[in-house]
Amino acid sequence: MTDRAAYFAAKLAAETDPSDLHAARAAGEELIVIDVRSDEAWAQGRLPQAIHMPYREIAERAPREIPSGSHVVVYCWSPGCNAGAKGALEFAALGYDVRELIGGFEYWAREGYPIEDADGIHHRPVDPLTGVPRVRTRA
């Protein structure tokens, strides 16, 4: 059982989910959120205040653009995309404290959290399969 406890402790240390990320940001935690998706995906919408850094560019750009010692959260499109894991690996290899947003942009949007695009910040309806509309705030 100890092996399983260690596994789940390590897993939780390496990932976060939309509600925990939203709560951390609302509490003022200093996190740098990185969108590792393509230019086209970025244009469709993203987490507010995210930095666009496709995972293939992290090794070159992160040391110049992201202060060492930063707490970083990376995300890609959805659970069906492993670009977030690739991005997290790149940041970890550079020595950053990094976590992957499980569910990615898809679940962030499905849970009704704010998304940003060229027209500003929006909220999509909460998907009743992933979130509970009556407890969501518009922060």
C-alpha cells in the first residue's frame, strides 16, 4: 500500500484540476499558466492571463521569459492531448516547479471558468456532467 500512497502523492504533486487552479488563482497564489497548444488553438480561446508557449518552444523560450523559481501550470486542449505532459516535462527538465492542468482547456471551459479570446473574456455554460452550475461564481 505504501507504493500506491507514494504514487498518488507524486501524481497530485504533478497535476492540478480546473477547480483547484481557479481557487489558487482566486486566493492570489503566484502561478504562471502556460498554454502549450498551437497558434490556431490559442486563437480559439485560452485561460485568462495565460502565456502562449507551444511545448516545442519551451526549452528555448522559458529560460528567457519565465523567471526561475516560478510555479508553472501547463495545459493543452483536453484529456485526449498529451502536449500538456510534454510541456510539463520540458519545464521540469529546466528545473521549474511545474504541474499539468488535467482536463486541459476543454474541462476548464466545460466547468464554466472564464475563457479569453480576441473579443475579451467570456463564460460558457457549465456542462452539468463536469460542473455544478449553482455553485460556480463568475470571478
